[in-house]
Amino acid sequence: MAYAWKPQLNYDTKDYWEGCERKELIIARCGDCKHWIHPPKAVCPACWSDNIGHEKASGEATIFTFTVMPPRGEGKNASVTIWGELAEQKQLLLIADLDGGYEDGIEIGDKLELVWVDFHGFTVPGFRRVTK
């Protein structure tokens, strides 16, 4: 079965997905109030300005919350979807898989670093726990 997922490029998302191709985390940011915006939108949710630009984010994050999905088939590992709170701003969340799947002892607040993952021919962000 072929997988038909592909990024939806439009005026608001183009910079994000082109950044992913270059392995750069490009996040929308309001030019007026400097609020970071993800997912990207045409209007700032903080001040309603349409002066939206795009800037490179560090990729540093902490676990805001996560979901563990049980293994899907024999010999498979459990997978973890992370809501990572990016270091640039409180509640600036990026949802991505935990590279390598489930790890014992995963906790909210754990430090994360950005990794790049090939997903059906597209480069997408993922997270890896920063070891203590």
C-alpha cells in the first residue's frame, strides 16, 4: 500500500516546509509583537497583525506532553509522539515523534533536541531526549 501523505504547501506554510528540506526549523514570527506562531498562520494570534515573517528557531525544547502508542505488530517498538515546547517561547509547541521510539523513564519537562527524519521521502522534524 502506497502512503499518500505529503506536506500541504501554501503561502503560510511554504517557509516552514522549505526550511525542513534544508534541515532548518523555520517558525513564523510576528514582525510587530515578536510572538512566535506555530503552526504558521497569516495573522498573529497575540496582536492580530498580518506582519508575519519567518525565523530560524534553535530546536531546543522540553517535553510539554507526550503520547505512547503500543507496538503495531510483532517485533515493533512502541512509538512516542512528543509535544515539544520550544525554548523560544512558552507554549510554542512542535509536535513530532521521539526518534528511536519509547524509552523508559520519559517525563514531562525532559530536555529535547531537534533531529531530522525521512518520512516517506520528506524531511520532517523529530526529537531526541538530551541525556542527563
